[in-house]
Amino acid sequence: MPQADSDLARPLRLLGLAAFASAASMRWCDALLPVLSDEFSVTAGQSAQVVYAFAIAYGVMQLVYGPLGDRLGKYTVVSFAVLACTVGAMGSALAPGLGWLTLARVVNGAAAAGVIPLAMAWVGDNVPYERRQPVLARLMGSMVLGVIAGQWLSGVFADTLGWRYGFVGVALLFAATGVAMRVAARAGDSTPADPADARLDAGAAGVSNFERMRRVVRDRHARLILAITAVEGGCAFSAMAFAPSHLHERFGIAVSSAGAILALYGAGGYLYSRSVHWLLARMGPLAMARAGGLLAGLSWVLFALAPGWVWTLPLCLGSGMGFYMIHNTLQTQATQMSPGQRGTAVSLFAFALFSGQSAGTGIASLFVDTLSTGAVLAACGVGLVLLGFVVARIELVADPAARPAR
């Protein structure tokens, strides 16, 4: 049965720190694209490969980490994944060219893939459904603080010590976090509960990884959640990837300033994590998702049309809060897609999200060089508005065992 809150406090803090580090590394290159373009003499679209290469590796490795977490223990796998992230981050710092940097980002993405999704699944195993969305929102608060740090500090390093020193700092953070998690694991402070939900599928322990994934995707509700999530990733993360370049090119502001402005996206997400109880009580998850789509989408459209950089400050904040209003609803449903193999289910959710990101960013990079960053941001905004209305029509699932098989 789910653990008591006091038993969850320390592992949740460490998982939150791991999520912070993973999210920071994930968004670390967003503000660096103009710097990388100059240093390696490539276009903004070409330098974007460091963003979508990370996303591709992150998405593909979900197919490995989910079943691995179900077999070996989610916390254990997260701790080793965090340690492995050190290699990719340090490799990025030492990369002699764009190709090597892209390879290091692939390594970093492949390792980071085992952090946030399995942390979410760990919460799903240990926190009852009726209390889960606020707990996931707090974990997400750590993640969005990482987004803020990644988008802002990378630009600060680029304008001061140099972008390579930023990656050294990220590597040290991963190393310290991974060691702390391994110490906690050896002390027995992170042993997960045996949740009642897991008994819905008592035979899951003896099946193959492919069968685990098949059990998840054969459900129509799960397929719908995964499809929506892929579109969400394509729209939201493509806008985030090119927003700093838009600010730098259109308004001529420094890379560190562009990163600081985009950090307000994460601040919007953190604002959501602190107000989630109030929003859920007054709107419910589906109406909240619809409002989030409108807020995020319209913010990006207006961001693209803004006549001056000062107008983008509240718009970045709004786009971040709106995105997480949608995303947290999808996250909570992802933890209910298949509780008997929750690690696999949540990892497929992350696979969909980052497959959408890699595809979306790759497609957007083609149009950035031929059209403009503003056109890409506006298109992503329209997509998020439509997505919010789609999410508002999904069926919420609190008890998968009670839902008829489809």
C-alpha cells in the first residue's frame, strides 16, 4: 500500500533534485543556439540539431527505461541514470566541434531519459490517485525550476565564463545528485512500497518488455493520451527551442538576456505548481487543460507578433503556466494508463512527448531558415490552442480496473 507522507519526504526531495538537474540539461542549449551558430559557423536551423538530437535519444530510450524500472526498481534505475548523465554533460563541455557536441547531447539525452518519467512512475506507485496530481505538480515544480536554471544560466555562462563552463557545472550537479541517491538507496531510505494498484496485473513481472508495451498501447484511452502528448511535445518544445533565437535576431538582445526572458516560461510552470490546488478546486482538470491551451497558445502567437522585447516578458510567463496546466493533466492520466506496468506506461508517455519534440523541432528548423522564427512560434501557438480543446474532451480515468476493456 502507499507509503506514509513522512516515508516519502526524503526520496521525493532527491527525486526532485534529480528532476531539476535533468530538466536543466534538457533545456540548456535553447539559449545557446545563437552562440553555437557563431562559434561553429552554421545557421540557427543547423545548430538546433543539439536540441532535437537530445530529444530523439531521450524519447527512444524510454522504450528501455520503462521496462527496466519495472524490473529492477524505479528509484534504483533513476539513481544510476543520473550518474550516467555526468558523462554526457562533461562530453559536451569538451566537444571540439558541433558534431561531437551533438554526440555528447545524444549521450546526455539517453541517460536523462531514465530520470523524470521513472520519478513520476515512482510517485504513481507510492501516492494514491486522489492525492497524486498535487504531488506530481510539486515534482514538476522542481523540474520547471530546472528549466528556468537551464534557460537562464546557460546564457549567463555564455556571456561570461564561456558556454563550456556551464556544461561543467551541470556535470558536477549530476555527479553530486547521483552519489546522494546511491547513498540513500544503500541506507534503505528509498525502498518503494508494494502499491495495491500494481496487483491489477500480477503477471507483469514475468513478461517480456515488448509484451509490457503491448499491454499499454492496446488500450484505446492510452493510445489517445500518447497521441495527444506527441502533438503537445511538437508544439510546445519547438516554440521553446526557437524563442531565444527570435529574441536575439529580432530585438538584438544578448544571449543571456534572451535566456533570462525564456526562464519566465519555467517561472510560469512553477507558478502553476504552487496554485494547482486552487485551480483544480475551481476548474477541475479538464477545464483547466482547456484554459491552459488558450493561455499557452495565445501567448506564443502574441510573442511572435510583439513589437518590443518587453512585451514578451508576461507572454513567456503565460505560455509556461498554460503549458503545465495541460501537461499536468496528461501526466496524471499517464500514471493510470496501466498501473501493473506503470514504469513502462509512463516511459511510453515520455517517449511520445519527446518523439513529438524531436519531430516538431526538426520540422520547425526547416521553416526557420526559409520563413522566420516568428512564423514557427505562431504556428506552435495555434496548435496549442486546438490541443487544449482536445484534452478537455478526454475521459478521466481514476480506476483502470473498473474501465471496460477496449
